[in-house]
Amino acid sequence: MEYGFIIGERIVIMFIILLIGAFCYMKGLITKEGTKQLSAVELNLVNPILIFMSYQKDYESDMAYNLLWAFILSALSYAVAIALSYLLVSKKQKAFSIERFSIIYSNCGFIGIPLINGLFGAEGVLYLTAYVTFFNFLVWTHGLMTMKEKIDFSSALKALKAPSVIAIFLGLVCYFTRLHLPSIPAQALQYISDMNTPLAMIIAGATAAQTNILSVFRKPRNYLICFYKLLAIPLIAFLVIRLFNVPPIVCTTLTVATACPVATTGIMFAITLDKDSEKCSELFTMSTLLSALTLPLVTVIATTFS
């Protein structure tokens, strides 16, 4: 229950910043183009630096063992989510590709990292990088093919070149070779990594403000997709992960990552592929707002029964 209160407190803080981001957009301090630019800064600079800095810690055999399990179980949790997406969302649905993408891929970077950092600190973020690694690879391969509705492996190389993946690779090398940055550059990078939560939430708020929130909550289908994304799939993934008897910190970290709201990447794909970007924005906005209720619940379940 303690972890539920902690994550609930973190979500309240994040939503206050989200509201500030929405206010900035409505007042014209952040434009639609500005939102894209800030997203580029977050995805290509702040988030990768935060991931890299999570590996700047003393090597411990127990943590290395847990990290290996985190990679294995992250792959398994994505396999579960992908399989369930085909079972739960029929091709008969008009926006089936968007709905399948939305229930598989979560905002594990923007929202997951600050939440796990608040719960478990750098060690939790270390294990979360395993989930983020698979996200970056799968979203540019399976995720993009899902949105295109056709098989195309041309984006696989692009996935490996993603800044977050590069940061994970460099971080792993430094971690296992026990290489630490000098104090001054380390402190400079730490200042940048500390920007992750406020910047991510300001972007989320500005993005949400571009959607008609009232119309979002008038569509019953959106509630069903959000139920799948925020509760059904995370809890099923939790039950699968729990079978492997891993430490609670690993189990909870991966469960929370799975339970995060819909990934903003879907909106970007929808815009570039001329899909229904409004539908993507609706699911992102609704799932982000509802996650204030569901994430503490999922966290309490995961920490209680891990």
C-alpha cells in the first residue's frame, strides 16, 4: 500500500505539471510546432541521458542478475501484449491498427521513468531500461508495421540507431566495465536528466490540450481500449512475470511500465502515415488522465503480490 501512495503522490505532482503544460499551450506559450520540438529534445537528449546516468553506479552481481531477468521478462511481457492485441481487437474495427498499437505500446519513457525513479530510484530505472530497449526496437518494427497494416522490416536499423538504445548500450558498457564519468561532467548530465519529469509532463499537457477532451469521454469504445491498456493487459503480464519468482522490484517495475498510458509515438506515426491522428490523440489523452486512477491500483497489486 505504501508504494501505491508514493506513486499516487508522484502522479498528482506530474498532473499538476501536465496542467501547467496545457495552460502554456492555451496561452500560446507553446505552439503545436513547439510541442514537436520539445518532444524531439525529450526523446533525443533528456531521456537518453537519464537512461545513461542510471547505469553510472557501482557494479553489483545481484543487480546484473536482476537486469538480465528484466530483459527476458520485458520480451515476454511484450509477447503477451502483442498476442492479446490480436485477440481483443478484431480487424473488423475501423481503426483496428491504431487500437492494437495503443494497447501494446506504453508511454514507458515519458511517464514510466519518472514514476519508477520516484518509487525505486536509479536501481528501478536501471531495470526499466530493459523494457525501454524492447520498446524502442519493437515500436519501429512491429509497431510501425501494425500502423502501416503491412509487413516491412526497413525500419529495423532505425530502431537500433534510436538515442535511447544507444544510451542503453553505452550505459551497459560503462556499468559492466565499471567506468564512471568524472564528477563535473557527471553532474552536468545529471542536471539534464533531472529535467525528464517536468519536460515530459509539460509536453503531455500541451499535447492533451490540442484534443477536445469532452468529446474523448463521450465515446464508449475509448473506455474499452483504455481498460485493455491500463488494467487488463498489465495485470495479465504481471501474472506471467510473477511465475518466474523474480525480486519484487523487477516485477513491479515491469508491471508499472506495461500499465503506463498510450505511447505518444502512435500520434507521430498516425500523422506521417495519414492515419486517424485524432483517434490516437483521444486514446493518449484519455489513457493519460485515467492512469491517475489505474496506476496506483496496479502498483498496489504488484507490490502486494510480488
